[in-house]
Amino acid sequence: MRCRFVRRLFGTAGIRGRYPDEINPQLIAEVSASIATFFKARKCALGGDGRLTTPILKHSATVGLASVGVDVIDVSLTPLPVLAWSTSKLKCDCGVYITASHNPPQYNGLKAFRGDGMELLEDDEVRVEEIYFSRSWSSVEWFKVGHVEIVPYVVDEYVAELTSRLTPKEVKLKPKVLIDLANGAASLATPKVLEGLGAHVITLNANIDGRFPGRSPEPRSDVLKPFLPVAKSLGVDVFLAHDGDGDRLAVLSPNLGFIKQDRVIALLAKYVLSVRKGSVVVSIDVGNAVKDVVESLGGKLIVVKLGLTHEGLVKHGDVVMTAEPWKFIDPSWGPWVDGIYKASLIVKLMIEEGKNIDKLMEGIPNYPQARISVEVPKHLREYVYEALQNKLLEGGRGISEVITIDGLRVNYLDGSWMLIRKSGTEPKIRIYGESLTFNELKKRVDDLIVVVDKVLKDRGVHEFKVEGEVLP
Amino acid sequence: MRCRFVRRLFGTAGIRGRYPDEINPQLIAEVSASIATFFKARKCALGGDGRLTTPILKHSATVGLASVGVDVIDVSLTPLPVLAWSTSKLKCDCGVYITASHNPPQYNGLKAFRGDGMELLEDDEVRVEEIYFSRSWSSVEWFKVGHVEIVPYVVDEYVAELTSRLTPKEVKLKPKVLIDLANGAASLATPKVLEGLGAHVITLNANIDGRFPGRSPEPRSDVLKPFLPVAKSLGVDVFLAHDGDGDRLAVLSPNLGFIKQDRVIALLAKYVLSVRKGSVVVSIDVGNAVKDVVESLGGKLIVVKLGLTHEGLVKHGDVVMTAEPWKFIDPSWGPWVDGIYKASLIVKLMIEEGKNIDKLMEGIPNYPQARISVEVPKHLREYVYEALQNKLLEGGRGISEVITIDGLRVNYLDGSWMLIRKSGTEPKIRIYGESLTFNELKKRVDDLIVVVDKVLKDRGVHEFKVEGEVLP
Amino acid sequence: MRCRFVRRLFGTAGIRGRYPDEINPQLIAEVSASIATFFKARKCALGGDGRLTTPILKHSATVGLASVGVDVIDVSLTPLPVLAWSTSKLKCDCGVYITASHNPPQYNGLKAFRGDGMELLEDDEVRVEEIYFSRSWSSVEWFKVGHVEIVPYVVDEYVAELTSRLTPKEVKLKPKVLIDLANGAASLATPKVLEGLGAHVITLNANIDGRFPGRSPEPRSDVLKPFLPVAKSLGVDVFLAHDGDGDRLAVLSPNLGFIKQDRVIALLAKYVLSVRKGSVVVSIDVGNAVKDVVESLGGKLIVVKLGLTHEGLVKHGDVVMTAEPWKFIDPSWGPWVDGIYKASLIVKLMIEEGKNIDKLMEGIPNYPQARISVEVPKHLREYVYEALQNKLLEGGRGISEVITIDGLRVNYLDGSWMLIRKSGTEPKIRIYGESLTFNELKKRVDDLIVVVDKVLKDRGVHEFKVEGEVLP
Amino acid sequence: MRCRFVRRLFGTAGIRGRYPDEINPQLIAEVSASIATFFKARKCALGGDGRLTTPILKHSATVGLASVGVDVIDVSLTPLPVLAWSTSKLKCDCGVYITASHNPPQYNGLKAFRGDGMELLEDDEVRVEEIYFSRSWSSVEWFKVGHVEIVPYVVDEYVAELTSRLTPKEVKLKPKVLIDLANGAASLATPKVLEGLGAHVITLNANIDGRFPGRSPEPRSDVLKPFLPVAKSLGVDVFLAHDGDGDRLAVLSPNLGFIKQDRVIALLAKYVLSVRKGSVVVSIDVGNAVKDVVESLGGKLIVVKLGLTHEGLVKHGDVVMTAEPWKFIDPSWGPWVDGIYKASLIVKLMIEEGKNIDKLMEGIPNYPQARISVEVPKHLREYVYEALQNKLLEGGRGISEVITIDGLRVNYLDGSWMLIRKSGTEPKIRIYGESLTFNELKKRVDDLIVVVDKVLKDRGVHEFKVEGEVLP
């Protein structure tokens, strides 16, 4: 178990911060050296997103890796899934990708991968941090310094392999697809794969630009809403949107708008379980749509902490997919989160079944859902959390199950559930839930907000921020 | 003077055809060798657009150039204006660019440039053809074969230099710009320049893809119309659209739609003449909006054949700009058609004047305009043309001027005019014209169509195709 | 069986000629397309030597290959064995290498390889020629044209793999090695491997230069003789010399001079057979030193035509090595002629056994040997050859065996032998032989020269050129 | 004036030390950032020699430069003079070259150049050190980080320009030249230039290898002596030898051996002063051969400290060349030390005058010369130096001049001289001198050694090391 009092380097998804105050060349060089030391690596794949500081930090990572004797395979500018794929394809011992994912352009950071393309496990991270903070990476002598190879073609090879793998069995529709690339590196891959599968692809913001001029690189509902009329006016069959480095994908209907991530996961689970039987690993905040679909198809649902779904692949034997909101892994393709693969799979289904996204989603349950953030003063967060815990547990009569893997989740006899969770990165408490009716869910959320309000008022705080929404 | 009976290689804008039947590696190698021989070149810049056959044809051009002893500077994938700029910037003796401009994806071809970046003059083309058809290019011995340098950075240098050159003097607006890149190489340049000038840029079809999946690479009114609601729904200040290689630019208003090319030329002339006095060279089909603006600002208007506006730079001493529909040259920037510069100049004006495109166009005259194509059987074209000629000249009373530079243009005393012209590439006759009122113009066009109809009917042809539109 | 009357493209070792008269870009493009068509290839490795015309011809080969839909992996400037190795390593369907081997600098040409790195078989060549002369290579449509990847790192990977494979088991000597690289591409590989094995390496002519300024790229005895005092004055343990592209290797002793190729082959056979038992394939002109060693070690000797030893690997099951003068294949490393491997193996033996080249050769038999060329007028060659044949066969009493695989070889009861053979590339007759004493051999050769003299005189020719030498 | 008590970074020729203890990636990054900050640079040329640690340190330099907002032009692997030339040619604001010159392979370091290609002046170094030690380089924000361009062709351009510049006016000899490249990057340039001028070039150790397998990279007399028989046996007209990065050149006669650097300088001065009149700047240890030649040709000799000859170009107006042993600057070519130019100039003279090196040196005076190093315990060096000073000054009767620019130099009335100097990098005292006769010189040196011996014995030290030689 990780000790929470030591200094930390890795957040919920890699290392991130502002350049140059938090993330700078020296840090990246030393972390890269630590990662390579941990893996006793001889060969490491290195890539990065389209941010303006990514090239300099890739040079730093190169220095760090080569200084401990590791040969560097620099796969140039690629989306994140392509780096993970390359790590495995090129038989590297580990992979390093410079990115701050969907953070603003002044941020940057690093994600690290095992030789098979899987992101570091939590234990790996702890050990890398030990090496880093103790400065015990293994510098080598002058004649053992690593070499560098620049290999700019892996994106094309990834596109070819993925296209060939997902070729539709039959073509019932040439779907018109609008995809927003977030000015990110996925511009080099996703449109080509979708075209290759047989779609008519129109792109938004496919010019790679580390300033993210087109829109925020985070594909949130509110960020994408302004582009919905675009999708509608073009009459497309689906509107897809990536984050800055292509591991995430949002799915929108030109008619119905943003589709809940749970339902997208359920759709993917439906497909995956139709091909292979086994377990589906999801994070604790995933809702009943997934549960319904998985169970109806004879699959087993395994629930884990947020950010650790990939660990499920290591710990459980028969996992056929993992997912958390935004992020999807199909281990038969590779053990990494791959938004390009996710987009391609959805388009493949549209082509094979001859359906636009609305029809494709038919039959996937749609429950009212809350995803709320409450921002409270740091020093009061524990009090608030405890009060919320008590509130949730008091109404014990309808409770069927209490889960404490990650925060507190209470499942009710009627299938509804509520989850509270302290954010890993911000002074916030997250409230998630589903109910059978919108009103019931709204009431449950309101009850919890009242609790927050009371605790804070008792301690002299009269205002606090509530974000997010309750969706019908 | 070019003899019209010899076999021709060059069309109105370079060499173009279908791959591999009309355009193939051997042709490109031999034409490149001929061009280099004509220029007695020692160094040639080589570039190309994003078509799927461009890389192989660039290899062919390399072979052709090197085989006659020319060093090749391969500037990699760039938009056409960047190749022209590089030719001049890198002090090359000539430039070769592989492109079929806005033709469909199965086409490809070649454009050639003088050392200063200007496209070949008509006389140059004739002499290159002589070399080509007589196979008299100058192969060299083994130890004089040319070298190849791959220089992938010129796009960035072009972006930097253009951005710096056009930096707005003041910022009254951060315009929101939608730009459609036609899946072409201008994706690498135009968005960055516009951002650099201070615009908020959203892109359509900026993923470079030689299949042109997003839309036809020709930025015609009808091709772009489906995207107008996109511009409207995003609430942008202007909607711009390139062709496949970035020499052309269409300008659209989200509210008013496609803006006539004449009026865009007039806007540019207004700006250019505010900075420098001198002559403005335009093609014969350019309308009165330009005339009005140029004359009101004390400029001189010079009218030349279509496709040869750049020759005006050589023949006249004080030219401050040249233009024909789509194509714009500002010789103070460089003697090549540059759609990226054109886009940047318009956005600069919006920023400095604090106006969206509608307000910017206010004050630029807007005359009803016809741009019509009549397709007639090849063997009857001369009869039809002659009849049209007679028809136009018969109404001699209101005629102020008859111009025969390129086809037959009749100017009337009230300022209106009609032009007929045989197409250089297709079995068509073009009819252009402007009048003071829409109805008058429509009538004039109809009268001509009647003439066509009669000539054809007399010869047993009862159907023919009429394309284009009369705009109010 | 190949028909000798059709036009031929391939000589005894690939295609060669003067640039640009015999070998030019178009020929190379078309031959490359023919090769790829023959192999139904999807991926082809492409490399070339350091000649001045190699880059342009590599561009041509790229055009030819891509035009038939083949993806090209351009491994840049490498010695020939590295291209063969890459073809296999990178899982290509075939390989093309631009070279004229040891010909003068105004020559160039092409060698082709199967997917496993073996040179074309004779039958393959015939079929490629059929495709070439019938112009029936398979051009593809615009969207199927092949892609090009430039991969400049294979030399380093080859060096690393070969060094690791041949690491000496023990180190009894750090031999001082002088190696002459013939200004060729092997400069990038052989010195590093020898250093890596543990030798002290001094190089001559390791600056890559397609004009071959240092010496003729053919490592003949007379070419290398002027450098023997260099080896002697530096006190090296062995003096090695490559040809221009690194498939050939000459071995010299600073004290004893040029070592007969037969004896070098015998040394290699001694090593190979000590590791693996099986057959040794040699060309018809290889002498008794090899026979003695192979038979004494229980190996089987298979004799084939000159230039076709690699075919032995296909036709015989248990071949452990093949060799002809200069050329050595160890199939456990790969089925290509590899002078770098040959050099490395000899140096490895020196290190492990603690011996300089003189000591290493001790125990390898050394027979008097003749290698003579007689140049006769083309139209008289058949007469001369027939007379020589009669002369050889007349002395029937001591003959033990007559072999007609390639020319006429007569083995005598005492182990001596004579071989006459018409050259495949020049109007010459070759005379080879070995005897127990130098004088007997000299007499046998003189007897044959007398025959030649007589035939020619009878037909009015009083002078002819005799080259080569009889070595004691 | 530089304060001698502060920590120093720069030695007599850049920064050097062992990797990774003294020279490591972080140091190089920070020094590079300091250099760029000092120059307020926007663009910096970056190159490096063939050492194994040079690539990683180039990545570090890139990080340092880009982090302060400087665009990096990476000219790849080149000899040092080519980097200096590129700095000027590519209009950079400064240049950085990773090298440890002729030090052993485990060393590395950095040399820095002004925008015109001149090495830093002493004052520049002091100011860079101030920035470095105060850590006051100017890191920039995320959107101002520098870009990197890799430009691998400058060596070829340098070769072409230098060859064209030095083309012989007439050809009286095609000299046979043996050149030893020290396994360094000059292998890419010098042989091609010499060939281009018309020489027949044979190379030693032209395989680039950072381990320097062929010989020590320092072209000292004792290092090169073993190769003299090579030169002799090949019958060459001159034997040249570079150091590891190509700024230095040794000149040897196959018959007469190592030619004193003073005489080579005198030869160059003779040529330069025949073309242009002006001053010749030399270091304090340069002998009378130079003085004689310069004065006889009407030039002016300016004597400066060792390592600072290039400063003479800045301080004096009419300098036509500068030189110190090994190092030569012809400002009409460029203000950097250029061993490639030096080699080319000598070969040009041989070709034009039709003379081998022996004949070319005829007429250049040849005085007996001493170049001795005495190694003494650090704490006693001052005592020894003082005693030597006294000894030199005591014999005042024949003294014509006492110079204290750098150590103590005493000139005598008969033209002879002695110089003592404390080494800048080692605990040694250098003794230099010339006399009219060998015996007199030997006696003077012996007298000084006796002084050293006495001082040390008095302080209990009975042994000390004397290196170097007195040459007749």
C-alpha cells in the first residue's frame, strides 16, 4: 500500500503541471532516467503530443534515457495510443509519452508504459518515485550511453494495421462522420482509419497546433455543445471528438447531443461480449447501463478504483474489456486506452449494422444520471465528507450493498445508487448517482447538497461552488 | 508567338492529367529535365501537394532534375505558395511543384517556377515544350549527377515570415475565422498564420489526405454551400476556403454566402492601392467592382488574358498587384499566386478595422454578374462562337469598346459588358457579363443562349448543357 | 534451362554497365518494377553503395517499385551484406541493391535478393527478364502506389547483431588488423565489428567516396600489393581488404603476401565443420586445399558452376557453407555473400586461438596453383576451346575423372587437376589448375598455351594476351 | 581583466573534462543556455564531433538553447571548422560545438562561437561564466521555446565552397597525399576537398569512431611516428594528420619526418603575405622561422598569449593571418581555426608549384628548437618558476628584449630566445627556446633543468618528470 505522506510525482494519469515551473526539462530527464532504471530497460519508445513544449521535453527525455544506457526509439509526433502500440510493436522494454492530455496548453507532462503498452501500474509508479526521489537512477559510463533512432512512420503502420483489423464484414451504410480532433496528434490517424473503414469523414480542428486554437482539448459536454449545430447542419450520422492526445473520445448525436459515457461503454461491451465471453472491468462511477448490458450477455462486471481499470487486466484472468468514462481498453487489440480504436469500432458497427448513432444506441438503457462536483475549503473537506458518508448510510433500509473501493458507494434495492468520492487532484468532493426517475435523483443530490451547506455554514462558510449536472 | 498546331504539354495552369495514363513517372522525369535544361539550372526547389501520387512523382522529378546535373532542394510536403517562396528564398534557379491543383484525386501534374518564384511565362512554356518534344534535355556524365537535400522546415519559416510581415498595426477585433483547408497542404500554414495575426481559428478538413475525403478540392460556390450553415452556427466573422494546394481562396460570409471573386479582388486592390500607387493587372473576365475601386483610388487597370496575369508583372513597370478570379499576386510579397497571403491579408484587415467580412465588404460595389458555360459539340464550336460574336457586335449602338485580347469582350456605354471566350481545356464556350440590373443581364444572357440553340438546332443538335449562374 | 539466344539483362552477378549509356534511371526503374512483379512483392528493401550515381538510381528504383504498388524500405547507404540482412530482418518480400560491385566508378548496376536475403536464383533471373522484356510489370492505380520509408539505422543494428553473435569465447590475442575499405560503404560496418570483437583496427581508405580515389575497388593481388609494405611497417597481424560494396574480402599476410582464396575458404571450412557437420558447396575452380580439409573433417564437397554457389543452399539439404573465390556464405548467419562476416570470423579465430594470420594458416595445405586468362579473337574462341579440350582429354592415362558442369575439368590420379572455361563476360578462356609441384604445373600450362598458339597461328593470328599467374 | 580567483569553466580552448563526472548533460544544457543568453541569440548553430557521448550532449545543448528561446540549427556530425563556417553561413547569432578536441575518448566538452564563426574572446568567456555561475540565463515561457531544425548537408556545402575557392591556378603536379583522419569527423571533408583540388588521396583512419581505435586523436610527433613508414612505403608527396575534430593539422615529410609547426606557419605566412600585405599574429612560443619569413616579406609580426591568437583579429586592423602551433586562421576565409583549410592550402601550393613537401619547405629557415615540459609538485611550482626566472634574467649581457605577455620570454642579441611558462591546465612548467646551434640550445635547456633540480632537492624532492625534445 502506497504511503500517502511521501512526496508524489504521479497523479491519477501520469505526471502533469505547468511549464516551466512544475514541469521542466530537468524533471523530465530525471523521471525518464528513473523509469528506465525501474524497467532495467535497454530500449524505450518515446513519443509526444503536439504541444509547443513537447519537442524540448522529448529532447530531455532522450537525454535522461540515453544517460542510463537506454536506446531511444523516437516515434516522433503521434497520438498517445500509437506510442503505446509502438512500444509493444517495436519490442521496447518501456515507453514514454510527453503529454498533458486535455490540460490547457501551458501544461505538459509525461505518461509511462510497460513493454506491452500498458500504462504503469500503481506499484510501478511508487517504485519509479522511489528511484526518482532517492536520485538512484543508474548513469552509465561514456561508452555505454544509449543511441537514438528517429522513426517517423509508425503512425502510418498503426493506421494500416488498425484499418485492416476492423474492416467491416459487410457494408450497409457509408456513414457521414464529423470528427473534432482538438488540434491534436490524432489528426494523423483517426480520420484515415475511419475513411479506410468506409466512412465519409469531415474533420474539425484537424490542424495540429499546441495552442489548441479551435477549442479546449478536453472533450467535455459543454466544450462540444457549440459544435453540435455544425454536426446537425452537415447532417452527419455521428459526431465524435477527441481530447488532445487521442486516448479519449466523446460521442455525440447530431440530434440528441452528448451521449453519456456509460451508454457508450455499454455499447462497446455489447459488441465485445458478442465476440468473446469474459469479465468487463469498470471504474466505480460507471452506471447501470453497463451493468444491464454485461449481465444480460452473460458477462461478469468487475468494479475498481478510478484510473486503475488497466490494472484489472493484470489481476483478473479473463477480462475482455475495461472502461471508465472516456477511456476504453480492448485487450485483444492491446492493453492501452485507445480513443482511435474506440472511434473506429463505433464506426465499424454503424457500417455493418447500417445505423446512425441514434439507432445504434437504441436498446442501450438510459438512466437519469448525476455527475456533480462540490468545491469546499481544503481544511473542511474531511468534515463534509464524513457528514455525507453518514447521510448516505443513514437511510439504511433500502440499501442493498455498500462499496468502499474508492470513496463510498451505496447501492439500493431498486438498482439505484449514489457515490461520493474525494477528488485525487483538486479540493473537491464528487457526487455521482443514478435513479429510476429524474426527480428522485434530483432529490437525492439536493439532500446531499443540503448536508454540505449545513456543515460549511456551521463552520462559517456561506458559499461554495457546485458544478456538473443531473441528466434525465 | 506560340504555334497552336504543335502538340502541347502545358494547359492554362501547368500540366495536368490522370495518373498513370496521362501523367506518369516517366513524363514527369522528362518534363523536369526539360525545365532544368531550359533554365540552365544548377539548383531547383522541389515540392508537392498531398495527393497520393505526389511522392512517387516527386521521386521522378528528382531523377529528371538530377540526371541533367541539377541539385534538388526537396522542400517536402508544402502548399504551392510555399514552394514558390522557397524557390526565391533558397536562391534556386527554378522550382517544380507536383500538383493537380483542384482536380479530382486521380489527377496529378506539375507547375514550374522561375528563380524568383513566378510561374513560367507563356514563352517559357513553349521553349520547355520544344526541349521536351525534341528530347533535347542535357543528360550529364556520372560524376556530374545532381545531389538531393531534403529540407522539411520551409513551411515553418514561411509562416514566421508572413506572420511577421502582416502583423496588424492595431487590434480592434479578434475575429472568429472558419477555414476549410480542402484536406490540402495549406493546413500546415494558413491556420498558423491567421492565429499568429490574432484570429480565433476553427478549421474544417485540415487533415491532409490526398483522397480529399471532406469535399471536392475545388472551392466553388456549390461545393462550399453545404458548409455555410456550419459557418453560421459557429457565428464566425468570415468563412474562408482553400483549394487543394493553397494558391486559391474563396471568401464567404456566414450571412450573405459566397462573395463574388471580383469584389474580393476589389477589396484587395483597395488595400494595396492605399499602400502603394501603381497599376493593377486583371484578367479579361474581371468585372466593374475592381474597375470602380482602382480608378477611384487613382490606380491604372490593365486587362490581360486569363491565366497570364503574372506576365503583367514582367511587361509593365509599376504593377502593385495582379488578380484574376481566385488568384492574387502582391509583388511586394512575391510574384506568385498566394492564397495563404490572400487569406492573411483579409484577416489582417478585419483585425485592424474591427470589422467582420460583411462590414469589410461594405462600399465595395456589387453588380449583377453572369458566369456561364455552354457545352457544345467540338466540331460545332467554331460556328457557335462565330454566331455569338456576330450577335454581340450587332448591337453596335450602345457599345463603347470592343476588346479581343482573349475572346471577345464588348463594353457598353452604361458600363455594362459581355465577354465570350472559348475554354482552353474543355469543349465549352464561356459567357461572362455584368449589367446595372439583374433583369437586363439575364436578358442578355438569354439572348445569347437563344443564338446557341439556333446554331445547334440548324445542325441537328437539340440538346446542350448550360452551367453556372447569373447572380444578382 | 535458360535459353542462351534471348537478350540478357543479368550477368554472372547482377546487372552492370556504364552510366548513363548502359545503366540509366529508366532501366533501373523498369527492372525494379519487374523484380517486384516477379515476387508479387508488397514490401521491398532498397539500398546502395557509395557510387556517385547510386542516389539517383535509388530514386529510380523507388519509382519503379512504388509504381507497381510496393512499399519501399530505403535503408540508405549500406554495404551489400547489410541490405541482404535487412531484407530478411525487416521481413521484406525482396531486396534491391544499387551497385556495380568492384567495377570502375563510371559503372553502376543492380543486384536483387529474395525475401530471405539470398541473391536471385538463375531461374528467378530468367523470369524477371521475361517480365522486363515483355514490359509486363504490374502498374497500379493512383490509390495503390507504394509508400517510402527511409530507415538509416540498419547498419548499426547489423553491427550490433554480428558483434554479439561472434563474440570470442576467449581472448588469447588482441590482434592488430589493417583493413582497406576501398572507399566503400563497408567502412560503416567492418571496422566497428572487428573493434567490437576485440581487435586493434587501423583502416586504409575508409572515407566513402564513389570516385574510389584510394585504389581500384577490386581487391586483386596486384591492386593490393602496393599496400603490403604498409601492413608490414605497421606490424599488423593480418591485412584485410574489401571490394567496393563489401561482399568480397581479400586476406593478406604482412609477411607472406596475398593468401590464395582457396586456402582462405579451407580455413573457413575448417571452422564451420568444427561447429556443424554437413556439405560444403564450392565452385568448380576451387582447389585441393578445400577438398583436403573438408574430407579430413568428414564433410562432403559439392562442386557447382561459378556464380551459383548460393543455389546449392536451395538444392541440397545439409549445406553448412558455400564458397567460391572471394565469396563466402554461412547459412547459419544468412544465405547471402557476406565479406563483413568473413572478415569478422577470421579475426574471431585469431583472437580465440591467439594466432596471427600466418600461424592461423599453418596446416592449411598450399598447392601450386594456376589462374590464367587467355584472350583470343571472339570468332576463334570455339576453335581454341575445342583444341584445348582435345589436348586435356588426350592424356587419358592418368585421368581419374572428367567433370563438365562448367567448362571442362580433368582430375588426375595423383590429385592434380586442370580446368578450362569460357568466360561469361569477356572473350577469354580461363585456365585453372593445381599440381603437386610447381614445375609440373608450369609445364601443363605451357603445353596448353602452345595449343592456343598453334590454333591461332594456323588462322593467321600471331599475338594473344595471357594474364594471371602460376603460384608456387 | 579576468579575476583568477573565481571558479572557471573555460580552459585554454573551451570547456573539457571526463564524462560523466566533469562534463555531463546538465552542465552542457546550462552552459549552452548561458552562452545563448550572453549573445541574446535567436538562432544558434549546433554541431559536434564523433565521440560516443557527443549525441547525448548535443541533445542537452538543444534543451539548453531551446529553453531560453533560441532556435537551434543542428548541423549534425561535422568537423569543428564546418560548424564555425555554418554559424556564419547560416547567419546564426552564435555556435556551439560539442568536442574534447584531441583528448582521450572518455572526455568531452564544448566550444562556443560568435556569429561570425570566431571562437569566444576571453571577455566573452568571463561573461558567460558569470551568467552560468549566477544561474541567470533567461528561461522563456512555454510559447517561446525554441525550435530545432536538423540540417545534415552543410559539410557538402563547405566542401564545395572550399574546393571552389582554392582551385589551383595551374597544375604542375598531381600530388599523392596520405592523410590520417584520427577517426574523426574531418573524414567527411578533408579527403574530398583535396581530391577536388586534384590530389591523389589515400586515407588512414577515416572510419569515424568515437573510441579513436586507430591512434590517439592528438597529432603529436610521437603519435604519428609509427605511421611514417607507411607514408614512405606508399611514396607519397606529403603526409598530413588531423586531430579528432579537424581544427588542427600536423604536416610530415615521408623522408624528413615531422615538420616543426613553426616552419609550417612560416610556409603559410609566405603564401598569405604574397597575396595580401598586413600583420601576422602569432603566439609567444612561435619561433624565428616565422619572424624571418614575415619580416622578409614586409609583414608585421604581432605576438600574443597562447590560445588567444584569434583575439588579434579583433584588436588589430590589418591582420592577414594568425597562427599558433597547430592552429591557423586565414581571415579572408573566416575567423576560425581551420585545419581543413590549412591542409587544402598546402596541397594547393604543392599542385601549383609542382613540389612535394620537402621541396616546398626549402627556403623556410630551420632552427634548432626546444619544447620541454617539467612536471613539478603543485605546491612547489611557484618556487621553481621564480628560480627559472632569475636564472634567465641573470645572464643579462646578451639579452636584447624581455617579454612578459605570457610567461617570461628572453630574446638574445644573436636572435636566439628562451621562454618559460606555467601551463594553464596541468602542474607543469613549459620551457621553449631556439638557438643558432643545437649544442648551445641543449646547454641552455640543461642549465634550466639543473635549476629545477636544485630547487626541488632543497625541498626534499629528488625526482621529477621531463618531457618533450630538443630538435636540431
